[in-house]
Amino acid sequence: MTKQVGCPTEITLDVIAGRWKVMVIFWLLQDNRRFNQLQRDLSGITHRTLAKQLKEMEADGLVEREDFGEIPPRVEYRLTPLGRSLEPVLAAMHDWAIQHGAKIRSSSKG
């Protein structure tokens, strides 16, 4: 069953929601990454959480997983063209945070 969306922006927010997905996209925009490298890049993320986030992103068509079928196992993750298409969205979010972030932080401390 498809979720009803009142505003198209909700789709984008749903796809990148959560603490880690934006950062996974950020690192994969730099280059393909192996699981352990991503976990090091995202200091603080648990193995379980990263695996879950990557599976969700793979299901959404943002990330591809390549298993090289080697022993020891070697798996790499990369962004699909759909995942790469989020780069300007993240750049706009970054620019907005630079311009307005200090105002938000200072006003939320009450």
C-alpha cells in the first residue's frame, strides 16, 4: 500500500529522514565505500544501525551494494544515479544551515 503524500517534499524527507542517511549520502558522494569504512566515517553509528540504513537506502534505490564474492568477504556500497541526484538537495541544506543555523541554535536555547 502506497503512503498518501500531502506535499511532494514529504517524499524527499521520508527518503533522507533520520540521523544517518544524509551522512551516508555525503560519504558515498565522495567515493564508493566498504561497510567498515562507512562505519569509521560515521563515528558513533552501530553496526546494526548502519546495516539497517543501507538496506533501507538500497530498497529505495539510492544505494547499490556490490559483493565481490571473495574470501574474506568484500562488499562495496555506491550511490545510484537516483542517490546522486540528491547532491543538490544536500548542498542546498548545507548552504541554508551556514546562512541560518546560528539563528536556529541560539533561539532554541531559550
